[in-house]
Amino acid sequence: MSNVPFVDLAWQHQCVADEVQSGFAEVMATTSFIDGKPVAAFETEFAEFCGRTSCVGVANGTDAIELGLRAHGIGPGDEVILPANTFIATAEAVARCGATPVLADCDPVQLLIDPVSVADHLTSQTRAVIGVHLYGQIAPMERLAEVVAGRDEVVLFEDAAQAQGATRNGLGIGSWGTAATSFYPGKNLGAYGDAGAVVTDDEQVATLVRKLGAHGSAQRYVHDVVGMNSRLDTLQAVVLRAKLRHLAEWNQLRRDAADRYTDLLSGIEDLQLPSAADGNEHVWHLYVVQTGRRADAMAALSAEGIGNAIHYPAPVHRHAAFSSIAPSGGGLSVSETTAERIFSLPMFPGITREQQESVAETLRSTLGAS
């Protein structure tokens, strides 16, 4: 048995354990459990890391999308275009705003939102387009900007839950519009529970996100709008500050691991390897391959104790919750086809060559050489 975990969070914790313990002790001593100093410090540091002027910490990544959209005035009667190949939270947040999700297809290589499909779905009700930065690389945002050029009523938005530290042509998340991100534990920058943030260069948007996440209040017991309770926990901010100091290094370890996979997996029959789009600096949140023999490959990996998963087994419209938005005339063929072929291999900073060799040997013995 190879015993290769899909992700090893213990390795990351060992790198920051002392700093986290010290930070937790300070929070306990000051009892600053809500809106403690580490929250504001992390917001400043993460905004600087992203090259943005503002960051607002919230309770989780789904709230970050919803609050970001609401801060742009997205609501009932509006349509929001997003990729069918994404986690359900992207569409869920749109629905929670009262808006209607409209699904676009993805490209067949990087599996990112397809600007041509977005153009096909624009209507007079379109008020936002969400580029999802999937698997660790940024969506083709400049092409999406071209699609909506001249339509000032359409907001360009970024779901950056899987792309902390990624760049496109040298620009980081939030460079094309307000960006929402998740700090779910398994992300490149992960908390020890749920957490998220909105990053933006629009101070008005940041102010409104903060107000909406504090019950619609900027002053205690004065509530200007209907909001919600969504704040970044102080203890999670301690963890995120500690991990942020290592993020650039950890992302480089992921890139090194992706390069090793590409070398080790080349020549395996019916195995399509992932790649970075031109101009993208990938941070490899996930290493997603494709094969027509997915069940065989995943079963063989599991039998050897090697972690594996599918991201994602069904496009958004194939879930009962969103079956009503399935397009009647098709148009999502790439998303539907690739959902039957994709699966994810172990990927985390600290993965060893020996672990990756075990993955490659298992896949080669199962799928054969081309």
C-alpha cells in the first residue's frame, strides 16, 4: 500500500504550529474573539498580497460571492452568467441574491469559462459575469472584458476560491473586478474551519460588503440595509496570517509537483494532462487529469491507498437544485463530456517525489503506455 493522501494538512500545520499557538494564546488572553486585531491585520496583508486596495474578511467563500454581488446591486430580475463547470457555491450565491444563474460552457483544454459561450448567453437582463478561477489558474478575464465591453451595466466578477497567488499576465486576483475567495481548509491558503474574503479596488464596494456582513450596520444598533451575519473569526485570522507568510513558497512547491507529474505521467495511454493557459502563472490547487477509463484508474489508486477525487462529478445544471436552469437547447457539451472524464490526483505542498512516483506507477500499470 502506497498510502498517499489526497491532501496533507498536517504538513502545513507543522510549518506554522508555533506561530498559531502563540496567536491563539494572545486571542484567549484578550478575549478578542470577534473583530480582534488579527482580523484587520490579515485584511491589510492579504490585500497587499493580491495587489488590491481593500480586503474584507467574511465567514466563508459562498458568503463572499453573495456579499460581493449584493454590493454591486445584483438582485431579483438580474441574470448572472457563470460556468457550468464550477462548484455549486458559485450558482448558489447568485440564487441567494435573488438573481438567476445563467450557465456558460467551458473550454476543452483548461476547462475554464468559455468567452464565446458567455457572448452567446448575454441578454438585456445580464448584470454580471463571473469568471471562475478554476483548479489554480485565472479565467480568461481580459477576453470576458471584451465580451461585455460597452455594457456598463454588466459587472465583471471573479470567483477566486482556488487561485490565491495565481496571476494572469502578471496581474493577480481582483484585477478585473471584485473578487471573492474561500479559505476552506484545503485551499492553497486554508483556515482551520470556514472563512472567506472579498478583495477589491473599489472602496465603496468594500464598505458595503463590510456593512452587509455586519447585519447591514456600520454603526452599532443602526441598520441601514438588510444584511447578514458573516464575519471572519479572529482565531481563523491568526491561522491565515501565519499561513500567508508561507503561501508564495507553498505555491512554488505545488508548481514543482505539477512539473514532476507532467514528467512522470507523460506517455500513459488515454490520459490527458492539465496545462496552464498562456499568460497564466498556475498555483495548482488541483491537478486534474482526464481519461475515458476513469473508474478503472480511480479504483486502482484507491486500492493502493492513494487519494483521489472528482472536481466536479456533475455540472451545475445536473444537480436537482438547479435543474430548472438547464438550457433547453443544449450548449454545455464540453462541461457535460468532461464531467465524465476528469479526476484529481494528490496535490499539496510537501508531496514527495516518491509519493508522485507511486501515483504514476499505478496509473501506468492500469492504463498502459501509449
